[in-house]
Amino acid sequence: MLENIGENIGEKIKELRINKGMTLRGLEEMVDLSAGFLSQLERGLTTISVDVLQRISVELGVELTYFFREVEVKNEKKVVMRGYEKEVYELVNSQFVHYHLSNNLTDKDMVPRMIDILPKEKQERLKGYSHDGEEFIYVLEGILTLVMDDREETLFPGDSAHYSSDSLHNWGNNTSKKTRIIAVGTPNGYKK
């Protein structure tokens, strides 16, 4: 579920739906969610997962980023970050939803993130890229495709990979379901 992405997602959905002259029943048929659930969502009484929000955004004709607010990099000295403090930090290509897993990134060497990778409408071959540092990824849910030096690996929940980032690498989701990973990498571009 998305946490702390703005309390007005439901309001934004309702506004878009009404502007399109669409009823709750009409949206229900398009996104395969009950009108009751959608009504609760519009009133802020329930939360929604990123992949379901993606389906709604497609039907309402907006990018997924429409529902997110900008979040600043935290520079708190707290060691513990509670689950409810986790916020969407970045949305890349309406497919990769990044959550920072640290309250203090400005004086650390590693960047820990949780990333939801939404399915693409059409699959394309992943192209590797390289950069300084190293990466560790751990699959929490779904299936991850990892490309390392033109070799493709399929990772399942519980699988992990740890590699030098100067190797040609990339990863993505080639399935019809959301994939969620933990990614820890260096260098830390937020370090001061």
C-alpha cells in the first residue's frame, strides 16, 4: 500500500472521474474494482496499492505521477525508520516507484530503497548500463528479470544478487504483476 503520498488521492480520482462525466459504476467496470471500494477510496477511508492506482490512472487519462507529491530527502539523525514513515520518493517512467528506507541519507555511503516495479504494457529487451559503485537487490514479491553482461537471470521472492555496478547490468519486470524489491547501492548521490 502507498503510505504518505498525500491524503487527497481519493479526491483527485473523484475530480477526474466527474470531469470525465463518469459514474462510480462506469469506473468500476473499467478497472475491475467494486463501486463500494472506489467510493471508500474517494472519501479517504481506504488505501490503494501502486499497481491498482496505475490501472485507475490509465483509465482516467493521467500519468501515475499526477497522484504523488514531491518529497524532500530526509536529513534526520534517527537510526530507526518506522514503516508508516516510508514515503514515495521518486516515480520513474510511471513504472518504478521508489521508497527511501532511511531517515538520513546525507551522511551515509549506501542508499537503501524499496522499489515497486509495475508491469509494462509491452515487453522490451533490457539494455545494460554501468556506473561506479555496487548494488545489492533482494526480491520481496513478484518476479524480477536481471541482466548482467548480456546474460539474463530470473529472480523469485527470496532471491538476491550482489554485484559491482561497473558491470553492464539492469533489471525490470517482464510479468503482468507488480514486483517489489529491496535495493541497496553505492555511491550515494545524496551524500554531502
